[in-house]
Amino acid sequence: TPLTLEGKLEVWEMINPHSWFHIDVEGPDGEVVRWAVEGGSPNQLIRNGVTLNTVPIGTALVVEGYASKDRTNKAVGSNFTLPDGSRLFLGGAAGGARR
């Protein structure tokens, strides 16, 4: 299922075989829920110019991707949109806008 999350980057793990981005998202009830968003491999991200220094922890993001089939707070990500409007391709299986 296509998914758009608006939240704040809390944890960024560049580990093999896939990177993980943990985003805190405020729900309609005001409760903050942490989502784990899977991206491409660290090597793939680095080849696209994305490193751990590209997006600082605490940055507000809009994440596009696809929700997990098991209905947990997990997703495969395709793109980040940063506060300045620029977009980063996450390199995941979901595809997305290339830089």
C-alpha cells in the first residue's frame, strides 16, 4: 500500500544489507509513533551521494514508500523530501525519483 509519512528523523542505520531510517510520526490523536523505513544498501546510497551526514538527526522529512504487509510500523522507502523541497532517492526496492 502506498504510504506518505511526515515526521522527524531519529535514527539512521547504514548497515548491510539495507539501511534503516527511524522516523517519529505524530498521529491524528497526537501520539508519536516510530516508523522503521527500509532503504537501499549503504553502498547504493553512497553511490547516489547520500551519506550519514546528508540528513542530520532531527530533520523534518516527508517519506514516500510502501507500508509493510504485516501492518506493523515498517515500510520500504522510495524518497525523502527535505524541508528545502529537495528530494533524495532512498535506493530501496520501491523505486523513486533519482537525484
